[in-house]
Amino acid sequence: MFLMTQIEDLIDMHVWTHTRIDSILFGAILACYNNPVMDGRDRLPGRWVSYLIGLAMLAATFVIREDAFRYTVRYSIQGLALLLLFNAAIRDASFARRILDSWPMRVVALLSYTLYLVHSLIVHAAQPLTDRIGHAPTMLGALLVSFVIAWGVYVAIERPLGQWRRRVERGWRTRPSAAEVDMAEPGVSHAEASAQKLGSKSLGPAG
């Protein structure tokens, strides 16, 4: 609310990270305190209660049109509502799980961060087209272009870097520790010590 009195254009509230710190906090809660994948016990309201509360909160944020609310408290309420909905949906083994595991949702999840980075720029660049072809076709076109760019970034950058990262991590896991190198026979190289380590792991304990 204080920031609203200090800025000239309310649109800046969309792009300043510190105005969205509560959303980062909500994500941290799901990851560290009430992880719906790793924690068996759910500390938040039950599935259907979470669905009802979360959807009601989201609906309220779209009904109230006052600017001071829309550019400030609305985002915090939406973040809290999404926390409840995501927690319930991920724990839900019925229809929500089937929707989240569907192919379109997996594609969106795969490209989500790049979509987040590029969509605003594409939408802004497409704005001049709204007078010629209409708002809905322009936004649909911007969405499609955003997906194409996000897929290109994934294929050209994210996937190769991910493969490289996994190779590096495998190298770290197979690299012998200093103690193992000291205990190795004289003249045994790091590569040979790594091979011996892998061989002993694959054989497993005797008996």
C-alpha cells in the first residue's frame, strides 16, 4: 500500500520482485513446511475445504475492481488461495491428479519458467495489433508465440544444460574421496579408483 503512494505508474507493481515476496513465501511453505509430495501429514485444511476456500478467495479477487485492492492485497489473497488449491490438487489422487498429469499440463510445467519470462514482452509487442484484429486474437497469437519461444529455449538451452548438469553430477558421485584415494594401492589413478568404487557398488555386499 505504501508503494502505491510512491510510484507514478501502478503497472510497476507487476514487475517489482519485492512486491511479490509473499508469493515466494507461499512457495517456500509448500516446499519446506507442508510439502504435498514428501509430507504424509497435511497441516492445511482438508481437500474439499481447501478447494472451496481457495476458489472462493480467487473469485472474490476478480469481483472486487477497486485499484488499491487490485494492485496490492489482491495478489496476496490469490497467492494464499493458490497455495490451498495446489496443496489439495497435488494430494488429490482422483480427478485433479489426472488433470495435472495430462500431456498439456506437463508441457506447460516444462516450459513454465521461460513462459513467465517472455510472455509479458510478447504481449506488449503485440498490443498494436489489437486495433486491427481484435483483443482476443491478438492475445491468442501472443500466447502461441510465447510457447514457440519457450519451446525453442528449452530445446536449445535448457535441455542441453540439464544433460550437462547431470553428467557433472554423475562425475561428482563417482569421484573417490580423498580418504579413498589415500587408501588406494600405490600407483592407482583417480579414474582407476573410481572404477574400483563403481565395481564394488555394483557387486554389492557378499552373501
